[in-house]
Amino acid sequence: MRGHPYAVFFGFTRCPAVCSTTMLEMSSLLRDVGREAADIKAFFVTLDPERDAAETLTNFLSSFGPEIVGLTGTGEEIAGAVKSFRVYYRKVLTEHGDYTIDHSALVYLVDRKGRVVDFLSFDQRHHIALEKLKGLILEDSRAALRSARDRSVEAHAF
């Protein structure tokens, strides 16, 4: 995913409220960013690979538009991603023998170099989240211009 800025959220499709609310807000933010939103990727990574197969993720995310891509993997792959982002999550057994998942509710904003540079929260005001997302895209555009300029200078150096 390096080379492009992106937003990533860790959740699960059977989440009672936070995950769908966050995805709804994320899709709204991407629409409000406008055409520059094409410069950023948005991902929903499942914390429940046992129940969230690719088709389940696709069905869940289809309610929010095509901008958000669902990602799943093995338990070990998910654990690796969770560890690298320092996401909190814990499987909690329910009284009926089922389970739910407690988890952090942040959208991580990652720059083109793979660095987490900011966060969005589902309870954050829309205009503040929008400015953060636009800032990520704008900074990425500036970084790309600086990189191109640096390569040009290097190519012309004697």
C-alpha cells in the first residue's frame, strides 16, 4: 500500500454500531473531498476472519459505496496488521455462546511512505475529519512534487 496515502479502519461486519457508523462517515467524507478522493485509498480490515469472508465483507461494504475496500486474511495475517497499527481488539464471549469483538474505533491516516500521520474518530465533527483527510491528500501531493523536483535536480546536477 506504500506509494499512496490511505485510510484504514479495523472492525467487523457484525459490529452493532461503531463499524457501520464509521464506514458511513468515511464514505461521506470521501464524497465530500471530491475528485481528489481518487488519490486516496480507504480500507476496512476485518478483525473477525472466522466470520468475515471476502463475500461477507463485499456485501457489508456495498451499503457504503465502492470507495472502501474490504480486506481479510488468516488470523495470523490479521494479528500482524493489528500489531503494526497498534490496534486494540479482544474477542468477548456472549452469554449465548457467541462472541463479539471489542476494538479501537479509529481510522488511521497513512501517508505515501507508510507512516501513520493522523487519526479520524467516528465521533469527530465532519468538518474536522474532512480537513484532516484533505490535508493528507494535499501533503501527499506536495511530497510527490518535492520528490519529482528532487529527482529533476539530481538528474541535472554536475
